[in-house]
Amino acid sequence: MKNPYEVLGVSKNASEEQIKDAYRELARKYHPDNYADNPLSDLASEKMKEINDAYDEIMNERRFGKKHNSSGGYQNGNSAFPEVVSLINQGRYEQAQEVLDGIAPGARNAEWYYLNGRVLYQRGWFDQAYTSFATATRMEPGNPEYRNAMHNAQKQSGASYNPYRPYGNTAGDCNTCDICQGLICADCCCECMGGDLIPCC
């Protein structure tokens, strides 16, 4: 891969805000949606992937304190979940998931949901990955890394972003309220048809 700083057109001494600004500007320019039904669509997609990869590499290095090693992987520094980051970088996604699942719900911050989404995405579970990335995005709405990951998973899963879905709802969109509403609607239909349902409560 090319030098990520060169891809974004920033220096290694650039501030995080300068890096984010450069990323946003390039993303606006090369986003594939701008090239729909255009012969340059494939080139734009490749360029966007290169931009995303460069941004992710820089931000991961700064956020997690990663350094390239001779095998092309990363060594971990400061992360709330260094063991998970290490397992992800080694491609050991099942083990990473086990560690994530063992973390108490009260300790699951935006980074936890982002890392959980990365594991799910790599394992091909795009719907669940989208939900996890969306939760991370709701918890830290100003984080472009989380939002970008959410959009990538959304394209794979066909999901739609719902900012009002409760944090951590990885079991899908159906909940107790949905079930009650369905029963009420069914009861109304039965009354219209001359029948009646036994009340559920």
C-alpha cells in the first residue's frame, strides 16, 4: 500500500483535525455515488477504497499506537482493548469475538462496538456488523472512522441507518413494543371481521 499520508495529501505532523478534513474532502470528490452510470465508476471505487484504507491506517496508528512490524502487521500500544486489536490484526476473529463477548456490558464503549463490528464484518456477518458500527456512530457521532465503517457495512447488508435504535441492540429491530403493536393491530382487524382475540395482558 502507498504511504497513507501521501494518499491523503497530508504530512506526518498533521493534526487529527487536518487529517479528517483531508479525508472528508477526498471522500466528497471520489465517492462512488458521484460516478453512478459513469465509465469512471470503477476507478472512483478503487480510489475511495485507497482513501479509506489510508485514513484507517493513520487513525489506527494514532489511536491504538500501532507500529508496522517486519511481517506487515501491527504492534499494539494504547487501546482500551489491546488484546482484541492484536487478535484482529492477526486475523484471529473468532478469538477476538470471544474476548469481546467476555467484556462486561457496562464497559462496552464506542470503541468496543467499533471493534465488534470489525470482527463481525470480517466474518461476513454484515447485518450484525452494521448494527454494531451504527451503535458506535451514535455513541460518538463526530467520529468519521465509525461512520465510514457503518456505511461500508450498510452497502453490504442493505440496512438503513436508524439513529433511534437503542444502543447495543444486535438482535435485530423487533422488540417487545413491536410485538405488542402487532397484537393490537391484529386484535383491531379481528374486531373489524367480527371476531375477537384473547387479550395478551
